Amino acid sequence: MDHSAIEADLKRRKKELEELSEISKDARSTVTLDQQSVGRLSRMDALQQQAMAEANERQRLLQIQRIESALTRLAEDEYGYCLDCGDDIAEERLQVDPAALYCFICASSHQ
């Protein structure tokens, strides 16, 4: 595995997630409940959109944490090893998810 390419990919993914987080900041802001300017259904839609944006943000933050953990493991030469059993994580799995924490067998027990 080319560690510099993996590091570059992880950093690129992290930057993209951080940019998406910044872009969606307005969608997560407090919904004003001014009945004069917005009807009841529009407010409900706005609240639903806000809730969805907040859920997406939680997923982005979790993914950023996983990427930061992968970068730490890469720096400590522990990247590519399962956190449970210590075996190698298949390269194909790391290509799909470079922040994978577990080998296929251990990942199935964590679901």
C-alpha cells in the first residue's frame, strides 16, 4: 500500500466533508417560527429540513473522526490492521473505505 497516496486521499475526503459542513451551516440554523411570514406547513417543512441537515452533520462529524483516526494509525504505522483481531484489513476493503477499522469478519460482528 502506498501510504502517501492513502494519506492524500484521507485528507482530501476530510476536506470535502468539512466544506460540506460549512455549506450546510445555514440549513442547520434555528428555524424561526414567525406565523406572519411562513405558513404552518412551510414551518413544518423547514423543521424537517433542519432535522435532516442536523442528522447529516452528525454523520459527517463521525466520518471526519474516523478519517482522523485512520490518519493517526497511518502515522503510527498501525494502518490497515483490524482493531479487534489485529489481522490485516483487505486492501479491497480499504480501497472502498480507507477509514475502515475492522476486517470483514470483525466488522460483521460490530453491526
